[in-house]
Amino acid sequence: MAAPVIETCHVACCANRTPNVVSWGRGGTIAFGTCTSVALYDPQERRVEAVLNGHTGRVNTVQWIHREDCAPESHLVSGGSDNRLIVWEVKNGKVIQSLECKGHTGPVCAVDAIYVEDSKILVASSASDSTVRLWLCNEAKEAECLHTLPFGSSFMMDVSLALLPGSRVPILACGGDNSQVHLYVQSNGELQKAMSLQGHEDWVRGVAWTSLGGELLLASCSQDCLIRVWRLCAKSGTDARIEDNLTIIKMKEDVFEVKDRDVSSVFAVSLETVLAGHENWVYGVHWQPPLYKGGELQQSLSLLSASMDKTMILWAPEEGSGVWVEQVRVGEVGGNTLGFYGCQMSPDGSMIVAHAFHGALHLWCKDKDKEGHWRPGVVISGHFNEVQDLSWDPDGEFILSVGSDQTTRLFTPWRKQDAKQANWHEISRPQIHGYDMQCLAMVGRFQFVSGADEKVLRVFQAPRNFVENFANISGTSREKLLTSSDSANLPEGASTPALGLSNKAVFQGDLAPKTNEEERQFNSVSDQYQESYFHPLIMTEPPPEDHLLQNTLWPEVQKLYGHGFEMFCLASDSARAVVASACKASKAEHAAVLLWSTATWRQLQTLPCHTLTVTQMAFSPDAQLLLAVSRDRTWSLWRRNLPTPESPEPQFSLYAHTGKDTAIHSRIIWSCDWSPDSKYFVTSSRDKKVIVWGPCRLEDSGNTMLLPEIKPCSSILDVGDSATAVAFCPVLCSDNSYLLAVGLECGRILLYRWSPGQEPARGHDWSSCGETDTSQSHALRVKRLRWRPRTGRVGQENHNKDGQTNGESEVEEESSWVQLASASADHSVKIFNINKRAL
């Protein structure tokens, strides 16, 4: 079998911001909805194993269909804002779409499923069309809607299915905005209402069944901050008829009767306990999964709950008295986040996970040494909205990305002591803003400029705490990194003042603890309320969410004013001397590109040419040329003038551009990039065309001043869909052809080889050499593609530094790999390894 051309190295994503969207399978895999896809995450390996694309709207609810023998699941069901349910099936280790249930007229918000006789699947779903539907899915991959329960003007927030004890009759519990839990029983093919459980005083947010030795327990949680546990048990015919003995005080029981195949049975429901401990709305409850031990099923009674008060509580009955008490409470302290939407427990009960209002997963693991102690664990993280732009650092060791979730995030590989390969993790969140982020450009290793939906550009520099931690992670010497960034004046870290947008530097002196004398004498009111929430971290593993929020910010060193509208794109040159920026524009006066000096952060020049928004810019690798492409369907090329004694700072002048008649593109040009030898550049557009232009320097002379006429050098490549991103690989192929990646509106990424010498007229100069398959592709448009600036895979080379002596073959093997990072509107950043030999 030939080696695959493209393999997925990492997917950075997070859970959607809805309840019920995370489900932990008995096989150990966590499934969660991320944008319009379902991600399957392995918490032990700390990597996304697969991404399931099938929905066309946001995925709101995901549920593994648990088997009665507790074996790893073979089915998963998901519901989305496209009003559909999809049942996925695990086949030969791959998860494929098995069937879909269509019928709801509003977004599906909750789903549950169980196996009934003959391995048919019974699915219950609730949607915002105020109905709950029951579906039966058979092995012939057909789904029929058995029942539709209309709830008038109320909504059901959650549903849960179980089989009544001692029978195969399904019972359905629904909780919703009328503060009741409704029970329905399927008997003789009809769905009948058994009863409504009263008691909650606000919307019921979650319901969950578990079976316990011939009885069922139902947990319900509500916005009244309380959790109620109900017990359902079968009553023998004699119990029901005996007159009540009035001398005994006991809980009131509600009784209902079920007729199944002419056999009548009676069941009683009573309130088991009310759990009070949360201080805000309780969004989710989850029972500890049963375990098979010694051939029999063991259900340990423990209930996990998650609330908007930023805590999760593990409840269980005390051994002696049987009174339910709080066993463990874990959660977040501080920060400006909201609470948790839901919780899940691992199959063996040793790990618990919650998903928060901002999409982040929070994981806690049972401490093996200390009984009853839980510690935060390492878990995947990513943007919770569209990712707009990304960039590699100049040495290709880490990636920075910005998104509409108002954050800038930094990802790098991290190798566990005993692991074979390094996994990528978010180790810093340099900027948490109040505006949606739009673009960024790296200036050297530890400095970047970012632009958001505001008129200001902001410049950030890495603090000492980050540089030291990064040295530990990447295995580089700390001294070497600190000399490369002016270490004497580096602040320790940064923090954002309350109500502020700018990250303020925190210096060594600010961290010194105050003496008692000083504490008594507040100089001013501001001394009394401490501004800095920053605490220096020594990272021994990737930081959890609360550290990322508070302790990994980078200080803002400069603001750049000059644009009249929201920022749209940025670029920096390889000499780290100039940054170019452009903003949204509907008139020529605002569409000018501004150039900034990185030494003084003064504005150097205004480059007017375009009439509408400049969508992307790129400096040539030799830093002599600047290319800009625009919504006005043209491109402009600017040449760097030779420095003169009067103006030592770089100045650019217009060298070439396309006009209305010479523009081959007939729609907005989305993206552009330079070939590694600065000879050609490529443009890609909404008109599905990709064109290479040039030559921008002559072969022999080496003198860049003699610039030839620039015209299309390639045949027009039609990629079949709007080409939203394009990038030249910095390394040539073995036959000296160029490798390009093209990202499409539909989320696919295509690889092409382009050979300049071939006849462009017949289209022989392009050859397709690979594309992402359905499971690797993004679900929505590709926003940005960036190749790693050098060959090899990050994290693999470091491994070799401390490993044994490498054979030549291994070094050569590593240099045949290149890495491509992509940012997409589907909230994910993906990193692909591409094998040049397999092309």
C-alpha cells in the first residue's frame, strides 16, 4: 500500500456552545459537536481521531448509543440546526453515516437512543418545533417516525430513554420549560402519558435514567438550582391493593399501569432525594456508567452535575445512612467566563469532563495517590467561532491563529515523557479581545501585530514567562531564546484591567508580595483592588483553560492608528522591517495600503491603487516586492526603492498592476502567495480560477532592478469551486516544479504541481497530485493556508536531538515531509503532514 500523500497531524477545535453536545463512549472516546461536524476525541492519546461531516447546520446534540453489555458502542446519533438527526455506525474502525431521520421543522436540541428487540434502535429527539419524536431505525437502514408528541407552546429541553424493569417496554422522560418532567410509556404500539412529576420551580434542563438492580432512578436538574432524583420500581399485584397503613410516614408514591401484550403491570414513582448545592442554573446531570466485573453488571450510585456557577459536583449516598451528599466539587475560580453547559464521566469513573459556555472542555482526573482528590487534566482546545487567519513563526516551531471568537491562540507540539510522538496543544492565549479578530502578522519569533473589527492595529510581544516555558517545551536553550528577544526589559507576563481592552505588562516588581505594613497603608483606592491577575506559570504539561485565560496573555507594546475602517489584512516582510496593513473599504481613499516601520512603529507610506477592500497581501521572500489583491478583482505589485541618504527607511513604488481590461479574474480575488524564489506569484478568486503570474526577476542577471513585463505564466486552472486560499510550498519538488495548495469554499484542500517550462496553452503545466478526503476536509470555507517555512515535521526533529545518532536515512526521511496549516470557518485549525515522495 502506497504511503498516503496527506495525513492529518492535528485538529484544534472545541465543543459547540449548547447543552447535550458532548458524550463519552464506553470505548473511551469522547464525541462532541464542533460547528457542523462531530469530532471523536481520544482523551488518553489527547488527539482527535476523526471528524464526521454530514450535517449542514450546527450540531446541537450528540449521544453514543450504549449497549447493555457495556461493550464499546457501534452507533452514535447526532442532531443539528439543519432539523435532521444522523445515526452514525462504526464499521471496521471507521465511523460512517448510516441513516438520517428527517421530519422535525425546527433545530434538534436533545436526543437519546436505546436498543430495543432485534437490535433495532429506538431514538427520541426533541426540537424547537415544540415536539418530541420517537423513531425506529432498523438494520435495513430505514428510519420511521413512530410517534410525534406535540407540546403546544412549550419546549422540551432534554429527553432520556430506558427500558422498564423486568420488561422490554421503553419509558421516555422529557423535561422542559413548564417545570415538569413528563413520563411516557410505549404499550401495545401506542405512546401513552404515564404521569407528570411536579416539584421543580423553573425550566427543567436535563433528565437522565439509570437502572439499579430491578429499579430505575431518574435524575432531573433545573434552573431552580436543584437536582431531583426519582425512584421507579415495579409493584407486585398484591402491593397495589393493600390499604395504606396510615401509621407509617413515607414518601408519596404515584402509580401507573402498563399493558404490554395483554400482561398488565403496575409501577410506582417516588421522590428519592433533592440535591441542593449549586448556586446557579444546573444544566446537566450524568450517572456514572455501569461496569462489568466478574461477569456481572455493577452500577455504582454516583451522579455528576454541571452548573452555570462554574462548578461540577459528584453526588453519592453515604454508606451508612443512605443520605445523598456532595462527595467532590471541582470547577473554575475567577476569570471572566460563564459556567458549564454539561458534564460526562469516563467509563471507569476516573475522569470527568465539563464543557463550558465558551466551548472549552475542562477535564479532571482522579488523583491516584490522594483519596478523594481530583486534579485538572490536559484536554483539547480550539476556537469557538470562525478562524480568520494563521501564521507560523519564522522558525516553524509554533502556530498563531486568530478568530471571530475574539481570541489569538498559540499552538505547538508537546511530547509526553514516554510518548512516541508529540501532540499539538494550545500553550498560550496571547490576546483575549473585545472585538472579533480578523488578521495577524508575525514580526520575528516573539512579536506579532494583530487586527480586529476596529480601526487600531495592536502589537504584542512575548513576556519572559512565555519564552522560558517555550524553551522547556521545545527543548531549546533558554539563554539562546532570551538573547534573541531583548531579555533585559522583558516583562514577566500581562493582564487585562477590568473593562479594558489592552493587555498591560506585569513586571517582576508587581509580583512581589506586599508586607503587612504596606498593606495597611493604601495610597489610593486602586491599591486596594489589585489590577493584576497574572501568576507566573512553570509548565510541566499544557495548561488548562483557566490558566490560558489569565496567565498566558502577552503584553501590548504599541497601537497603530491610521485606518478609517475595520482592519482586514496584514503582512510582514522576511527582513522584519516593514508591516503592511489594509482595512475594509468601499471607496478608493480607504482602500490604500499602509506601511509601518517595525523599528519605530511609525507610518512609513500610504500606497493608493485599489478602489475596494484589499483582501490579502504578501511580501516576496526576498523582501523586494509587495503584492496586494483586492475585491475590485485586480492585483497591484509594489517595488522597494533603493535606499538613499535622504530616506534610509524602505520606500515602495507601484511597479505593475492589472486594470479593468487586463484583469483575468472576473470576481473578487481572495488570496495570493509568492513562489519561494520570488520569481512568480499566484492569485486565486471566487471565479474558481487560479493563475500564476511572472516572471518578477530575470534568470541570469540577478539584478532585480531590470524587471520584465509581468503576465500570466500558467494556463488558467479551474478548481471547480470558489478558491478562497492559496499557498506556494517553500520547498520545490524533486523535478524543480512548484507545489501549491488551494483551499476551496466547500472546505476541500487540493494539491497541484506547476511546471513553468511546460506548454501553458494546453494546460499541461498543471498536474493534480492529491486532495483531502471527506474526513480530512473542513466542513466550511478554508480561510487561510500556510506552509511551514522549512521541511520536516515539528516535534519530530527535536526528538532526534536527544535520541540516538540518526542514520542518514532518517534525516532524509524527515526532509521528505512538509507541513501545511489551514484555518477555516468551521472553527478548526488543521495541520497536515504531506509526503513529497508520495506525490
